[in-house]
Amino acid sequence: MNNETKRDVLLNAVDALSDAQANDGSIGYQDADLFMAEYDAALPDDLPVIPEAVGRMITKMKPTCNSILASQYRDYGKDHRWIIKHYDTFARAWLLGVWIVEETGEVVKL
């Protein structure tokens, strides 16, 4: 699994361009095409950061239901309170299917 962000790809391209200029100045269209392909495949820079328990809820719920309000998940515990308080962050994680675990910094992809 590649956890490279768009910023990582950009920094790699800048480093490659700098190295090429320092040496013989040769960087061509093939290199640019490669960097653009890597950029397109890279993760967004601003991934949502959510608690591990909320991530487990998304992992469990998303494949089987289309709503957080599904009755079998309505326990209104602290995880649901977090979701209500941070609804925009939760929505981005749900829609993107990728997020950073708050406690560990791990990137999780569905």
C-alpha cells in the first residue's frame, strides 16, 4: 500500500529536477509523465484524522449500510458523540475511504 501524498510526489519531483540541473540538466517528458502519474495516484495531503474506534465503525458499516443512522449502530456512545461533534471530518473519511488514525498516525484505506 502506497501512503505517499501529493506533497511527497511534488517534493520528489523538485529534488529530481534539482539533481538534474546540478548534473547535466537532463530531465525529459518521460520523467514529467512519470511524476504526473505518481501525483494522480497519490493520496490527498489533508487526510481526515479520526479516532481508531470511529475508523473501526466506518470499516464495519460502510460495506453493509449506507447510513451512520442505521439502527444497529445507534448506541450514542462516545464514538457517536465524536461523530456528531466532528461531522465534517467523519464525512470526509467516509467518502474518501481513507483516513489517518489519531492515536497511531497510521493511514487506513478501505
